[in-house]
Amino acid sequence: MTYKRIRQVYQIVFFSLFVFLLTVATMGLVDRFHTNLFLDMSALSGVATIISQHNLAGGMIIGIVILAMTLFLGRFFCGWICPMGTCQQAASHLAKPSTSKERYVRNTYSRLQKIKYLILLIFLVCAVFGVILSGYLDPISLITRVSVTIVHPILNLLANRIVSQTVAFDVTALTGAIFIAVTLLNLFQPRFWCRTLCPLGALLGVFSRKPVLRMVRDEEKCIHCGLCRQHCQGACEIDKNLIPAECVMCMNCIDICPVRAIEFTSTLRPQKSTSSTDSTLENSPDMVPTVPLNRRDFLLSGIVAIFSVGVLRNLKNVLTRGYEKRIRPPGALPEGDFLARCVRCGQCMTVCPTNVIQPAKTETDLEGLWTPILNMNSGYCDYDCTHCSQVCPTHAIRPITIEEKHQKGFAKIGTAFVDQSRCLPWSFGKTCLVCQEVCPVSPKAIFHQIRSFQTRDGQTIELHVPVIDSLACIGCGACQYNCPVQDLPAIRVTSIGEYRSPDRKLNLRNPT
């Protein structure tokens, strides 16, 4: 079996495993399987978390191990394991060149490939200031987010086409547009994402500049036919001066070489003087630098990163008040720590059984875009569910138990308020007990008082009207979701009173 076939088998196996873990996550089987396996494999998320929070969630040590293995094996993760890389490789066949010349040109190294290193540097500098932006372009977070907000709802709709209620998410159009754009870029260059934009690939590339094992071309055997470059997925200049940081270990060059001039071998053993070794690279006048960024690039990236941090932090300070819809899942860390950890992977949305967890849009500032918030019009927080806290790869939502969630005030995520101008008993004189019936806490956080109302014809009637016990309310949103007033519910939950923010406590003490 050729190296290419072996690699394809591994890609199929790992991609199938990725799909399987997402599927079992949607089924709520988070306690039986390691559904975060691929998210934990992201060395970028791990490094960014270490820089911003100076610690690392337990499972993400896997990503650090992969980063260490890259020192020996090069970017094997990109070519053999990464589900995003597998998708991009498959998409590259959409515009497969028909001639050898076209293939040769498309697989030539481009200076654009250093863009991913600029992106990586910006993300790492932002992490120094506690701003995590890597989740926007981290390939594992991106492919998970696409699967959660687009693929899963479509499959759910097909499976439940006779049922009126299906899974749906906000910002689906934006997420889909980004993924489609990234995919269509393969029409211009194979694996465009992997070569030019992927910050995780850039991080692995930095660690694979001089791997122990890599492709070595024997100059004595080489006939300079160019077949290796024509089938190269990383545009790593294998037929001239190999750029190890760009090689995704696809192994196509080994299989396609007609004279077996290329082999995957250790660079520690003595090489022939005519082989493509480090010495020939250093002496070559037309070599591509192994460090793709110069001092100007570093300076530019640093300025952009610091400017971005300043803008985001300024917006956060200006707009701190007024985010009444910024309701985080139970177990979420205080907002600053939460944003410094969340990688926007969407895993919490995957496992939520009621579809209440949605990607943020205007509910937060720019730094919070795509982070999880609870939209009580889409669902409600199940009183006996803690799945979201069990799957967060960075512990932005810390693990909690059902018992902890049931403790009074321990996982309070907001407070419900009755809008008397829209409430059926208060405003229309109609009997309604829905909000009290669905309240899950005991004793009920919603109780009814008897009030007298005068009808249009002058008669006096007595009705039960809902009243909120703010100390008992946990902000689960069951009342809002089930309110019969559909467009703008008569009872709504805001983030005031949430347990994680002392400055948002309800001050209900009587004045003295």
C-alpha cells in the first residue's frame, strides 16, 4: 500500500471519529465518550490559554503533546488528522488543473503563505493581554462551529421533518458564508486555508522548521521532472529547497517520484553531500527563508494586535452596562475570565438538549462575538442538565454537578421580570398560570397574588396575577420560553442578579 493510501485511510478514520463524537455529543452522551478529543488536540487553543490564563485545562495537554511531536514528525497533524484539512483537501479537487504546467504553477510557494504567521502572531500578542481571538480562525473550533450551527440543524430538520420544532442557531448565515468562502478559495490554490490562513498550521510550522524526520531528496537520483511539486499539497518546494514548515506530510512526492529520489528519513543520520540537506539550503541563493517573518512583519503584527486589544477593551468599558441579554450558561466564569478562555467552538451548543445556547451577536461587544449566550426565546435551561459545563475544552464554563446547580443561588444566571403591559392577567384580564406551572424550582419562584380589576362594563373581577420571588428565581427561562405571548413574551429573563458578577446583584433591601 502506498503512503498516499495509508494517509487517506487515516484521514477517513479521524474524520469519521470527529463526526461520531459530534453525533454522540448531540445525543447527550458526554459522560461516556471524550467528545472534546479534537478540540483538545488544538495546540493553538492550548498555547493561547496558557499565555492568557497561565494555566491549562486538563484535556488540552493533548495539543501540547502534538506540538512536541511536531518537532520530530513535522506537520503530520495537518496532513493526517485535522478534519478541517481533510475537508480542504477534498475541496481542492473542485478545480483540479488539467495540465502538468498548471499543477506546477499552483503548487509553487507563494509569499502569501506567510499571512498565517502574521495571523498567529496577532493572536498570541492579543493573548498576552488576556484577549482570546484564536477561536475565530482555529481550524478545529471553526469546523466544529460549522458542524454545530449548520450541518447539525440541517440533519436534524431532515430527521424530524414532520415535527414542527427543530434545532436552529443564530448567525448561521455568517458562519456558513465564511466556510463557503474558505472552501471556494481552493479554486485558486489547493488547500488555500492550510497554506495561507490557518494559524494552527502556522504554529505547527514554527515547531517543524527543522524536524528530526522529514522528506529528503537525493540530488544524484533526481531527474528534475517536477512531478513531486505537481502533487504537493503544501507548496513546500520539495523539488528545489524544501521548506519543512510548509510541508503537511502528505507523502505524495514519495509515491509519485519515478526514480525513488525522495524518502522520509531522519536528518540526524549522515547524508550524502549531494542530498537536499540543511547545508545546501543555507548556501542556496534562491532559498525561501525558514523564518517567513522579518522585523517589519513582527512590528506590524504587534501594532495591529495592540490596537485591536485597545479597541475591544475600550468598547467593553464603554458598553459594560446594558447587556441585559448577555446571559451565560450556568458554570460560566466571570466575564473577563470567560472571554479569556472561550474559543468559540460551539461544543456547548452541540450538547444543549433545549437549543437555548446560541452564538452571540449584538448581545455582547465585539470581543464576545460567537461566544455562547442563552436565548430564552429559543429554549430554556434544563434544571437537571449540566452538559455544557462538562464539554467546555478550556473550562470557560467550569464543570458543575446537578447538586451544585440546585443549590440556592449557586448557578443563578439571571432574573425573570413580568411585563405587566403585556401579561394576560395584568393587562387583558385573562386567566393564565403558565409561567407558574413551568417553573422548575421548589418552592416555586413564581407565585400568584389575587388582584381586583374593573372590567369595561364596570364589574369587579378577581384574577391571579404572577409575581416573581427574585431570591428563588434562577433565570432558567422556562417561563419566558413557554409564555403564550409569542412575539415579545410578557415575562422575560435578564442577566441582572447573576451569581458570577457581584456588580450585577439585585439590591432589594428596604431603605433605612
